[in-house]
Amino acid sequence: MITEMKKLDLLLYHREQEQFLTSLRDAGVVHVSERYDALSPEAEKLRGELISVDRVISELKRRKAQAGSTESDGETLLALYEKSHADRDHLQQKLANVHKDLGTLEPWGNFDPAQIEKLRKRKVLTRFFEISDHQLALFEGIPFELIHKKGSTCWIVTVEQNETKLIAGIDPLLLPDVSLETLKAELRSIESAIVAVEKTLDQIAGNMVPLTKLKTSVEEALHHETARISMVKVAENKILHLEGWVPVDKTANVATVLSDYSCWYEFSKPAETDAVPVKMKNAPGFRLFESITKIFALPNYFEIDPTPFFAPFYALFFGLCLGDVGYGSLLVILALIGMAKFPIKARPVMVLGVVLGISTMISGVLLNSFFGAPLFAGIDGKGILDGSYGGIAFLKSVEIDGKTIFPAMAFSVYLGMIQIMLGILLKAANNLRSNGFVYALYPIGTILLVFASTVALVQMNFLDMATLIQIVTNIPTAEVVGSISTELMSIPAIVGLILLFLFNNPDKKIGVRLPLGLWELYGFVTGLMGDALSYIRLFALGLAGGLLGMAFNDIAFMISAGDSPKFLVVFTILVLILGHTINFSLSVLGSFVHPLRLTFVEFYKNLNFRGGSKPYKPFMKTKE
């Protein structure tokens, strides 16, 4: 659900602004509406500082922390980091240059450039060339010495008196004016300096508390400045106007704070045109799924929070897609380990993992799968456990009259129809809240048409929908549903069509609504079919994961089958571990993404989800 908000309008005498903002921040419940055209220079400066310190903290968290730095001032630590970071970049650039010079000098060996200069002053000229061996003929008549050869590449030095002879198409090398040993010594020095800088950075990473406090201080200053510039000046700049949002149960607290100031204020009910921030407040079980809601968008303040309505479906969809007792158990174990190892902030995600793992285990029992193997006896009579318990696995494939039936396919369609109707029902509730009863009639008509369509599909045994009910209840569904008269079933269909044609756009005249009804009917027929069939992916993903797991099992046990040497059992175990790791990883990814798709496309579309609200962020002290 969405926490009810009240709009706060306030007029304050300008001289009390700073003290008032401090009191407002200490109260920590007012979401200040930002009402400025541009950031002030102070806000720009603070935002830059916050970006800088946040970047530094993020980079330091990736380092291996070491004890050593005892500096308690965040700004000093930040400056030390920036200097060390710049020094490291400079040293790494020097290191790259030295490596380049070493690569140039190494073929020539170690020599003193000063000796070359002495020879030059005595008119003995030396030149260095890197050529291919077939170019040696071009140096005929010129004294040279082959210094090094690698493959077809030659490094030669020429020695000439007074003047040098031009060699067509070949230019001499310009060697660094330093010896090889000097370069190697410089390389060692630079590497030592880089190690020292890296150690300094690791020591800073071991003393993050001052930087965290600095970040908190800058955030508070930025929030204070943002709130200050959001107070609009009126009445010749003597009065300041502030607009904000307060949860209904906190208005008394805010009124107590405001009573200490020379101000006028009013709490009012938000209008449809207001950009009201949203604070979701759900029961603990549903709260786990709020992170999924936020992936798409926060709901609009004036609509129903969809989280508690899609949460059970999402958990069930995930379980059906993964659909294996073994994989579900593994997911629960990994989530429990994560709860013990990861920070407290990650605990809700880990608890959600446990919930999804349990759903997977339950679905695995229903689908008769344990690491790709049948849990109970299937069509072939094979199973890990006694087949007498196989009745609870009512979604496993069965053979009826020589035909293999997959009840999970029909079950997926049923789930889709239920979620679609729930979405349309919530749409009716939203329309009723926002615009009145007349606007809720069209969604109600759609629900009646969906119900009538579902009964018709069961009568036709579409995708074995009637067979599934018969498997679960032992009731001959086709006969029972078939006995329902066409006249009786036509009642919801006719009422639905009337509501669809007459109330599709209540704001338009009746003469416009009737032809629009044809378009709405077309959209219903094509859209419903597409939406319902989209849910078959739940069956398809579960089937694909099960078959892939079964394939890995077959490959693994073929290796050590029969009279194979005993040591091949090791390879069987390796194939099982590697194969199921791959299958588990791919299946978990698909089980996460595809229920998201069904939620954000099919369900949200039928719900007519608007979304787009900003989160409720009260002006308050930053928590470290």
C-alpha cells in the first residue's frame, strides 16, 4: 500500500530561515518539493564535492585494505588520496615510457652514450639501424657491425669518418640518450615508488571512517542548501514560501515544530495534478518484493500499489520456471549463506531468495523433478521415491488414452487468466477511486468477457485445460462444463459487451463510444489471446530446464555405465557438477527475467499502471 500524504504549504519570515531549516532537518519527516530553476554556486560546489568523495569511497572499497593510516580528518585523507592517485598515474606514465625505451635499447646491449658523444666530437660518426637481412647489401662500402639478429631482423651500427653516406629508403634510429643499465635502475626505482603509492592507497582504504563522515557531512550540507534554495522569495523577499509533503501520521509532529516560528502553514489533501512522492508501506512478506516494483517504476500516488497483488504470482511464476526440488534447495542454501556473509543491507534480497527457493521446491514436487530426474514414478515407471506419493505431483506429464498430457501448460494459462482478471479488477478499483463508478464499468465488462472466454476454452479443452481439472479433482470436467447451457454462459458475455460498447470512454458522447467499442472489442480479442498465451512460457522454461538437467544426467551416467573402469566415476561426478551448474545458472536467470516480463507487460498493461512518482525522501540528517 501507499502511505497517505498531506501537502504542506508554509510562509516563513526570511530572517528565521536557517534556524527553521535546522529544526525541519531534525524533525526528518518533510519531503521538500524542489522549486528552483538552477543550483546555486554553493550547491554546485557541494554536489561536486559529493561526487568526488563518493567516487573515492567506491574506488577504495575495491582495494585490499591495510592498517597504517591514522588520519582522522576526511578532507586531509581525500587530499592524500587525490595526490597519491595523481602520483600513481604519473609514475605509470613514466613506467610506460621507460619500458618503451628499454625495448628500443635492449637489442643494442649496454653502452655509454657519453662515449658515442666523444667519438662524434672527434669526427667519428656512428649510426644505428634496424633493418631486414636482405637490406644489408645497401650498406656495401660502409663500415658496420652486426650487433644483434633475430629472425630476419638485424640491428647494425655504422662507423664513418667526417661525414655519413645517405642510404636510400632507410633512416637511422634515434636511441634514448641513456644507458641500458641506467634505464633498468630507473625502472626499479619507479616500480618501488608505485608499490609505495599503492601501499598508501591501501592504508587509506583501511581507514574509511573519516571519508564516510565527510560524505555524510557534505550530503547534509547539500540537502540543507537544496532546501534553502527551494524556498521561494515573495513579498519583496521578506517572506519565504515552502512546499513539501508529510505522511498523515506525522503532521502533528511537524505542527509542533512549526509552532516555534513566525509562520503560516496549511496541511491539505493532494490534488490529481500534484507530483506527490510515494512511500510504500507493505506487510513484511510483501515488502520483500518492493525492490522488484522499483525495477520498473514506483506507482503513482493516486493508484493502488501493485506490489502485494503481483508478489504471490511472481514467487509462483519463479518456482514454475525453475521447477526443481534440487535447484530450489540449492537456491535456499545459497541465500542462507548470503545472509551470513553479506552486509545487513543485502538481507532482504537474501530472504527473497529463500522465499523463491521454497517456491521452487514446491513447484519441483508438483512437476516431479529433482536435479532433472523424476522424483516420483513417471510414465516410464522410474523415480527416486516410491511412486505411491506421485499423486501430489499433479503437474507432471501423464499419459491418457495413449496421448501424453502436460498439465503444467494448462496450469500456466489458468494462472495467466487469473492474473489478467486481477489486473483488470485493480484497474476498475483505480478508476472508481479517481473518476467514479461510471469509469469502473468498462473494466468490469472486460472481466465478464474474460470469464466467459475462459469457460469457452475449458469447454473446448483448449491446451487440455479441462483435463487438468479432471486430474486434480477427479471430476469429468468436460462433461460438467459442457452441460452448462449456451444461454446461461451468454449472459456474462452479453453484459460484458454492453459495458464495453457503452462505457469504453465515458468522457465522450454515446455516438462516439459505439464505434470505439468495435476497436476495443478487437483489442480485447487479440490482446487477451496474446496475453494468455504469454504465460505458457512458465511451462516452457520449466520443461526446458528439466530436459537439459535430464540430458546432463544421461551424459554423466553413460560415462561410467556398464563395465567401465572405476576411475570414470570421477568424470561422471565432474559432468554432473559442471552440467547442473550451467543449467542452474541459466535457469535462475530465466526464472528471474520472464516473471518480470509477465508482471511488467501483461499484468501492468491490464492494470493500466501509470507509475512515475518520485520516492519519498524527507529532509533529514544523513544516516552513516
